Amino acid sequence: MYRYSSMTVKLNRICIYPKDVQRITGKSEKSGQRLLKKIREQLGKQNHQFITTEEFADYTGITPELINQYLTD
């Protein structure tokens, strides 16, 4: 969290990692890696590029709000 004057702003992580996919789906971390690879291929991204929560939400049909509940730093 960052504090600006009198307001507090909470920054949410925007990138999805295999461990996040494991937490969300209940599948193995390796399954999370495969799913992220499939999403990356469909979006035409290279291996070093990240998948965002919005892209993951679009692909899986899970709302971004629900995904954000499962993200931990």
C-alpha cells in the first residue's frame, strides 16, 4: 500500500503466475504452466511476456474481481 496525503491506495498485482493458477483452479503448478503457455500462444505472446489478470479472466471466464481475491504477493 502506498499513502498519498490523506488517502491510501492499494496496488494489486496484474500478472498471473503458475502458482496463482494452481491456487485458483486447484490443479498442479505444472498444469498452471501449461495453461499459461496455451493462453500465451493464443494471444500471440512470446515466452518472456506476462499474462495479465484481464487476459486470464477473458480466457477462463472467471471475473477479474474473483481472480484478484486469490492473488497474494
